[in-house]
Amino acid sequence: MAETTSPHEENVEHKLVPVWDAANLLEAQIVKGRLESEGIPALIKGEALGEIYGLTTGPLAETTVLAPEPFAEKAIEILNTPVEWDEEALEEAEEAGDEQAGEDEG
């Protein structure tokens, strides 16, 4: 019986493939965080000069988010699925923040 391997197995190297082209480092960091929150490892690859000079637009600011090949299809699916926001929870958080700001002023 042949052993099956999991993409989660340690010491297994997988080819990294692009899953998202971001306009800048900030967008890439958000995308990377989204993938990692879903258990998908991700890496950001971009032009070093863009980061050094703090560029946020243009070709030097563009970055690519990479994921291991076994996770690529799932990563792309996640990134192309709209996020459903809990409006009630957002409103409660805003109200709590407003109340906290009022206490800090007084």
C-alpha cells in the first residue's frame, strides 16, 4: 500500500506558484494574511526598490503573493470569494469605539 503525503507534511518542499498579483506591498500583506488565516502558507515577492523607497503605485510597487502548489487552487478560490461581513458586529464594534473615545476625552 502506497503512502500518501499531505501538503502539511514537514520537510516537504513544494514549488511556489503565484496566486495573486497585488498593486503594492500593503495589498499583498492583506492577501497573505487572508490566506494564512485560512491555514494556507504564503510568501510575498516584489521589487526591493519599491519597498526601500516606500512606493505605493507603479511597476516598482507591484508584488506577487505566492503559495505552495498543493494549496494554489484553494488559495485562488478563497481570494476570489467575496467576504461576508457581519454588519451587526461591525456596528457594535464602532459603538464600543465611540464610547471609548468619549471616555478618553472626559
